[in-house]
Amino acid sequence: MVTANTGGAPAPERFEDCFEWLHTTAARETGLRDFGSSDYHAGLQVLLRAMDSDSSFSSTGREMTLMHLVSVLKARLHTEEGFRKNPSYKSAVIRPLVITGIPRSGTSALHKLLAVDPQFQGLQRWLARAPMVRPPIDEWERYPEFQVCKAETESFNKESPEFVRFVNPSDLRVARQACGASRAGARWRGCSASCPRR
């Protein structure tokens, strides 16, 4: 059995047998039940079977993979709940600004700089994990989803600072110089990274 720290029953040993466990865990952790259309089921089952054929997973790797899949399903639950509560989303006009570039060319830094501009909205990690109508930034602290993401991010940054420096070292330097340490210091790596002003 894979322990997987979810507070519920342990996950089955084989990924292929985790389909129901993943959904049950996501539903329990969010208190939501509507996953929307089942059109993703076949793809998820193919993915789970494929991972069983990969013998390179360590016990930690298996647990991290399961938690990532739970996180994706939780995001789906939050999305469906948001659709239910805000049916007017169907008529919303969204004009995204897409940033592309070759690796290590500064795209992340540009994203963080643009997100400081009030005409844009950056996508914060906690809202990517728990999609919802964006609450005012002053209210983020009272959301359990924000607190969980914040705690996980701070723990990861503390345990693996070398990874953070390796992934985007120049982004942190550029963001600090352009936005100021108060908006782009340690917080840029966390859930409130590149937070918009509106």
C-alpha cells in the first residue's frame, strides 16, 4: 500500500487501481462532489496504466505523483463549483495575453512584471489549484485553499532552496529590481506571486 498523506485510506499499490481512490480523496478534501463531464476518465485510466509500466518510481515519487493527480481533480471540482455558482461565465469575454519564448529567456520574469500592472491579472498558484472567482487580494488570507498552498510553498522553499535558485534564479533578480522587494521577494515563489492590484 502507498501511504499518501491524505488523512484517509491508503492508496492501492497499483496506479491502475487508484482511479476511485483519487476521486474519493479529492472529494473528501474539498467537500465537493461534481467532477463534471466524465470525458476525462478514459485518458486518466490510460495514464494510470502507463505509470504502472514505469518501474522507476520510488516510494516518494509514487506519493508525489498521486498527490499531484489529487490536486488536479480538486481543481476540477472547484472549477465545476465555480461554473455552478456563476452561470454568467458563459457570456464572459476573455482576451488573454500569451507569453511565449525559448527556455531561460525570461518569460517567467516578464509574466511577473506584467502581473503587477493593474490592467492584467496573473495566475496565482493557489487559484490554479483551486479555481474560483478571484477574491480581493486583501481577503486571500481567510481562504483555506490559500493557507494550504502558502504553507506547502514555504515548506518547499525552506527544504529545497537550491531547487528554487536553479529553476528561475534570474527571474527573482529581475523582479526584485523592477518591482521592489516588497512585491517580488520571497513571496514571488509562493501562492501570492505576481499578484495583480485588482
